[in-house]
Amino acid sequence: MKVRVHPAFIAFLFVYTLFGGLLSYLVAFLAVLAHEFSHLLIARISGETNLLITLMPYGASLRIEGETTKTAAILLAGPCGSAVAACASLAIAWLFPETYGVLKGFIRANVSVALVNLLPAYPLDGGRLLREWFPSKAVGRFTSAMTFFLALFFFALFFFEKGKNLTHFTFAVFALLYYLSFSARRPLKAASDAPLFSIVRTDEEGSFRSVIVRDGKKRIAKLRGEDVARLILRYQRDLPIGRVLEKEKECGSRRSLERNTDL
């Protein structure tokens, strides 16, 4: 298992400390860690070992590197774990009332994390589950649109609420960034001497991404997603991209000559 710290995590710690919201941020962050630990626990029970945990400004994210057959169970573990953490904290507060003042923030944070993650927005657990159970472009577009509306909702919540909650603002920013990252679909950039297989990337809906091929600073081609798929099927994957494009030009010239000869 690998653990990595996102650079923005340190930046947001500084911002929250500067504006006096460090304690509430750490409570929310602890709730999200409990959520991610639930994902991790079920993933390890399912036999997954190639895991990557990234500490993000809004908590943490768990990624399984490679294929898994237990995706739904791992996704459902997060909201369930948050609910269990909230119930356990509430039970402790009920048995020891003097602890309620300390635990109430953690209880609320866990309930919020569980409910928000059940929303059908990508990359929340609810959105991932929808894509897992109903893998279609329509579902992909719906969960992407929900991400955008979720970002707008939390921005509005932050600006119109009386006490400014920086956690709402943080979540809104990252929801918007996620939406832009898979809606803009910016083309990949590749050098002409890179191997053909290096341009095989898909977007969030499973389609091949377009690619801009450069020879140094000179742009020599722009490949659409369907072009990438065709080239991968036609040529050896370790051939340099530039060589593949040269072969394509040669094939195009031969086809043109054949048509002229037939006339």
C-alpha cells in the first residue's frame, strides 16, 4: 500500500490555520479518514493489495491500481463506515454525556460525509456505484452534471450562510475542478518519438482521448479518439508515433494512386 500527500493539502492546512478554522477542518478531515479507512478495510479483506491513498485537502482518496471484482462492496463500505462511526460516537455521548460537546462535531461530520457520498455525482461513491451498475454514456453524463450542480450548491451554501464554513468552500472548489477535468477533455500531448501505446488514455466515459503529437515544438498532428483506436488496432504498439504517422501517409498515397489507376 502506498501513501502520498497532495501538495494542496499543506496549502489548505495553512489557509484554515490563518482564518481560525483549523479545528473544524481537522474534525471533518478525521471523519473523511474514517470513511476512507472503511474503503481500505473492505479492499484488504477482498484481497486487494495494490492500493494508493492520497491525502487531499478535503480528506483522502483511495485508488485501487488495476482491476477488481469487488468494486460495489468497496464503494458501499465508505458510507456504511461513516454511519457506523457516527452511531458509535453517539452511543459514547449517550453513555458519557460530558463527552457530547467534544463528539458532536465529529458525529455531524460523519453523517454529512455518509449522506454526501451517497449523492449520484462523480467521483463520489454514489456516482461511482451508478457507473458501476449502469455503465452507459447517459449515466456518465448524468453523474457529471450532478457534480457541477453539487459544486454550485456548496458555493451558494458558503456565500449565503451566516457563519462562513470553509469546508463547504473547499468541497465546492474540488467538485468544480473534478467536473472541469473530465468535461473539458483537453487533448493529451505526446512526442513523435514516444511509443504508440503511450497515447492510449480514456476519459471518464471510457472513450479514447484525442492527442496532439509534437516534434520538438512543432505540432505535426492532432489525433481524434477514433484515430487512436484505429492506429492501435493497425500497428505494433511499440512503434514510435511519428513512424506510425509516416506509414499512414504512405498508405494514403498508395490508396490514392490505386484509385487513379482504376480510373
